[in-house]
Amino acid sequence: MTTHHAPGPLDAASRPAQPAHTGPGEPGPVRNLAGPGAPGALYAGPGPSGDTAAGSASGTGDSPAQGSGGPGTAAPPGGDPVKALMHRHRELCARAVDPLEIAAALEAHGMTDRTAAHFRHRDVFSLAEEMYARVPRHSSDRSAPPASAHAVTEPVAGAAAAGPSRLLTLVLLPALPGALCAGLLAGLAQAPPGRARTLAVVAGVLAVLSAVQLCLRHGPLRSPRPAGVAVRLATLWLLGYAVLGDGLLDAAVRGGPDRLWPVDTATALGLALAMWPAVLCARLFTGGARRRLARSRGLGEFAAATRPLLLASLTCYLAALAGLLALAGAALGAPPALGGAGALGALLLLARLLLVHGHRATPTVALATAAGVELAVLCSVLASRLPGCGFLAVPAETLIEVCGAEAVPTLACAVAAFALLGRAVPALSRASAHTDPGTR
């Protein structure tokens, strides 16, 4: 039986209890999932009858939906390993609204398809289906459609209500940063120099950043938890350096800056316009992963189907970003920094996808590292002007002389993006990354 999502997002993601400490010398995943002393926790291999079940004992035990013991409470005696597992995760089974929620929680606890065979199931999904089916439901829940039903369409009222919301989060909000940035650049081209022009620049930059923040708070790029201060500061630095950094670094190497250095307006416009394809590609990946999760029959099958989807979504975004940067350069008559802006766009999208799906440490480290490299290179050039410190600028000057100032952000962001991609591929191909109700 193929598992499908119930209509609409999951109501509430329940956090399964952490496995109890088993002590040295005890088995790993199976005992952790079933609980110490639970039937099915010890797998001794095929018995005389050829069955690959765990050791059995007498007694029936209590219902898995009952009991109020803590996470470390041992399962009741009995010969049913699935009942022991349900007793261990009784709160999860009682609150789950879909078998996929149970499967994702089991996977997060270390359960694999191979481990599921110890519980007499071929994969984690079929084990989760039995656990979900064996939990008694209240009479008020009987009106809800079964989780394994093949109906994937939303109710008419829900679809009508979701129409304006999808139009807002997928079309209007993502187009707002690019529209505001284009309006700002068009207005600055006609405004005379002076205090009014400076105020207009400040107001326009704040408006663009506010529009970007709105896109990150709604729609496919919305994270369940707000990004940390380190992520925000690193992102602001990377965006600011993409617009102002190359000109400042080039002027510093030449002995300046003694006047206002050039601003890369084409890169700024291209990155602002790229918010739209970023939202659409995130939606493509998240929606496609959820559909594959409903059709998959095992964790390995789901991971194999999700990895190409992630790479395809990232490729589509990079192609759209390159086109928008070229379009912005042609419109403004200035060549954009394709290498640096492309690497930065890939880094920001991968970091945001990981944040959306519950991973915070890796994106923070990657963004902070890229920003730190750019800051270190700039500071080394400025610090080389101190007496006896001329050697500090030798690496940066050599790189800029060979490849240009654009090589610094390109290398910093590209290396961080490749490292983040290596982490994102396995992390975002797990079933537990796609059952958070906060992701859309």
C-alpha cells in the first residue's frame, strides 16, 4: 500500500522522545528505538523456525496508546516487537496525523530499512503504517480521511483560500525586491547630487532589505525559527561586499581610496531580481520532495529520488541568476560580477534551504566563513600600510593582479557553497527533513 499525504499540511509535528542511554555493550539502533528490556530490542538472528523476530516472552502488555511513563520507561512484556516500539513512542503514535510523521521520527532516531527488518517489516514506511493503524483514534478523528487515501487535492474552500495566498507568496512578494531596486536605480540616475540623494539611497536600500525580509518570512523560504544574529550579519556583509567590496579592494590595493569608489549596481539589481527564481526553485524542491515522500517505499528510494531534485533546483536557480545578471548589466551598461554573484547566490540559497528544513549550525558556519575571508583579505590590504607590515598584502595583491578583485568573493563564496552542498545533499534527502509543518 502506497503512503500518501493527508490533505493540507501536517497539523503539528510531534517531537519523539529521545532514546534512553543503553550503556556499553548493548545493541545500537534497535534497542534505542524499542527501549531497554523491550521485546524485539535484542535481535538474535533466525530461530529454529527461520523467523527473524526478536526474542519473545509471555504476557500481553498494555495498549501502546496508554501509559504515562517517561521516555526511558521500559516496554511491557510481550512477544510483539512492534507493540514494544509503539510503547516506546506512544506519545508520537497518539499525536501523529500521518504515517509519514512516524516514519520521519523513526528515521531521525537512527532507524533504517535494514533495522526495520528486525521488527518484521521490509522498510521503515511499512512499519510506520502499522504503528499508525494500531493506535486507537477518538471518534472525532473518524471524520478525517485516512492518511493512506489517494486523495491529494485540497478541499474546495481551502483551495479558494490558498489562491490569493499563493499569488502573494510566489509572485507578488518575490518580485518586490527587484522592483524596488530597479526603481531606486532609475530614480538615482535622475536625482542631482546632494543630501537628498544620500537620503534617497538610504531609504531605498532599507526598502529593498525590508522586501527581502518579507520574502523570507512568508512562502517557501520561511524558516520555522528565525535565523540567528550571526547568519543575519554574515548575509548582510556578503551582500554589501558584492555591491561595494570589489571597488573598495581594488582602490585599497592602489593606495586609496581617496574618493568614492565605483558601486556595482548591476550585481545589486541582478541579486534583487533573483529573489523570484529563488522562491520558485525552493517551492519546486520542497513540493517535489513531498510528492516523492508520498510515493516512496523506503528511505533509500526516497533519498535517491530527492538528490537529483535538489541539484536540478539549484541548477535552475543559477541559470536564472546568470540570465538576470546579464540582463541587469545590459540595462545599466555595466558588466556585472558573474562569478562572485553566482557563487554568492548558490551559497545563500543552499543556506536558506538548510535553515528552512531545520539545520542551523552548518549554514551559520558557511556564511560566517565566507564573510570572514572577505573581511580578512580587505583588512590585510589596509593593515599592510603600517610600518613593517607590507608582507600582509602580498597574497591579496598577487591574487588581484592575476585574476582581478572579483576573485576574492568568487573563491570565498564558491568554496563555502561547495562545502554546504556536500552537507545539503544528504541532509535534505532525509524523510525527516520534509515533514515539518512550517515548510511549504
